[in-house]
Amino acid sequence: MSPPIATSPTLERAAPVVTKELPLKEGLSTTINTTAIKTVDEFAGQWDAFKFAPIRESQVSRAMTRRYFKDLDTYAESDIVVIGAGSCGLSTAYMLARARPDLKIAIIEGGVAPGGGAWLGGQLFSAMIMRKPADAFLRELGVPYEEEGNYVVVKHAAVFTSTLLSKVLSFPNVKLFNATTVEDLITRPLPNGEGVRIAGVVTNWTLVSLHHDDQSCMDPNTINAPIIVSTTGHDGPFGAFSVKRLVSMQQIEQLGGMRGLDMNTAEDAIVKRTREVVPGLIVGGMELSEVDGANRMGPTFGAMALSGVKAAEETLRVFDQRKAENDRA
């Protein structure tokens, strides 16, 4: 079961005004409020009088838990859930939040640090390569790059990832739940009785999910949503989760399995075939290669960004229909 919501009332104590007699450069003195500093430059020469505003340890705990459980409550019914906060998932969330500020978008990321493999280029090299025309997405974000003919180079992949992440999290209608994994999909039968549509996700904290084999009584949580966008990457411990679950639920016959590296075919295939695989579940990024038997692309990231752009477009194309179906259920 999920942990109980803290209900204790919060008794906030106002921070007292702290004043000190501080010497100035000219040997003068004045009374300075050390808790009222507004700019970093104001700290200069004032370190002897430096003091943080007072706080009780319980205030820190309450401030964190109060907001987290409020978010859990708010996003238990979401409009869109994005599984995976790698380059494709974050690109999807960015485009959706930009286009539809009225929609509640929850991002579920299994790792503590979002970004997937996009913090570095290939083989621990730092530069990020994007083939044109994916440079359009870099310009959208304001990420600088160097021209190299048919491709561009971002000096460090972390510039792209951190910029994209910060922009996504700045949208008021987006909530990222990191260190949280999707353990299953919520389903509803189709009206004709042939198959199911996806109507949400079953979640748990990642560290709990990793210990199901040696612990018990760790039930999951849930988020309902009419559209799920799954971008969990290629096969791995948590990779390709949603599409592997579709096979075990007999909603698709089998996975094609990711093929060998061929950049020229792989990137085009991933972008072009980003789509709704079953009603309510849109798949993008390298997870799609496992469905279709597409080639891997190696250390070039344009397809991840543009697959996210297309995933957002596909989401909005079917959103009203899936929401109507969800509301009737």
C-alpha cells in the first residue's frame, strides 16, 4: 500500500529579522539585515555576520511531503502520462505542454536523474550529434550548436538535456515523478470486445520495484489517463516495458526486436512510425524499435527529439476521442 498522507497541521514560525552591526569598507558601520540579501554580490565582505534564517527540521520534512502528496492527489487523474524522461519523453512533454497548457501531464521516470542516455554522446564522449533537420528542435529550445554540413554538434549533450529538462519542468501543467517506475498498464475492454485500450499506469517507487522478489506487501499506486506515451527505450531492466507488456497481454503477437546499427534507416524509421500502437498507448523513441524490428541508430539523437515531436502530434490527434472513451468508462 502507498504510504499514508501526512495530516498533521503545519505550524510555521516566521523567521525573525536578524540584524548585525557590520563594518563597511570606509570603516563606517551600519545595521544590515542579513536575511534580506537579494543578490549574490551583496554577500561580499559580509561573511562574518552571515547567518541562515532559522528553521525547524520538521518544517523541511513537512514542506517536502506536503507538496509531494498534493501532487500525487492532483495527478492521480491526469490527461496524459509520459513514461520515461529521456530525450524522446522530455521532447514529447515539452511539445504537449507548449501546445496545451490546459492538460495535466505526468512524467514517470524510473531513475533518480532524468535524461536517460542523453547526458553524454556515445561511448562516454560528451558531444551530442544531431542530423539535420533535427536542428530545428535545438533552435526551438535555444540550444547553441556548431554547423557540420548535414549534422550539427552540441558541445556537450548535457547542454541539450538540462535545457530541455528545465523548460519542461517550468510548465505549470507538468509534474515529473522520478525514482518511480511503471509496473503495469491499466486497461479497459474495447466496446467490440476485441482487445483493450490503455487507460492509465500502475506505479511504484523504483527501489520498491527492485525488491519485489525479497519483500512482500508492497502494493503499487495508480494514475488514470486517457493517453499514455511510452518512451522507455530499448530492451533492458526497465526498457521497452510497455510493449513487452502488450505481448504478455496478447495485444500484439510478438516484438520484432531491435536490429543492428544503421543510422540512415534507423532514424527515419523511428520518426515516421511513432504512433498509437494500441488504443490509448502511443510509443516513441527506441522502444518503438523493439516493436517494429527497426535498426538501432547509435550516438545520434535527432530521431529521439523528432520522435517526441511526432508523439505529441499523435497524442493531440487522438486525445479528444480517447478522453471521451475514458469519461464513459
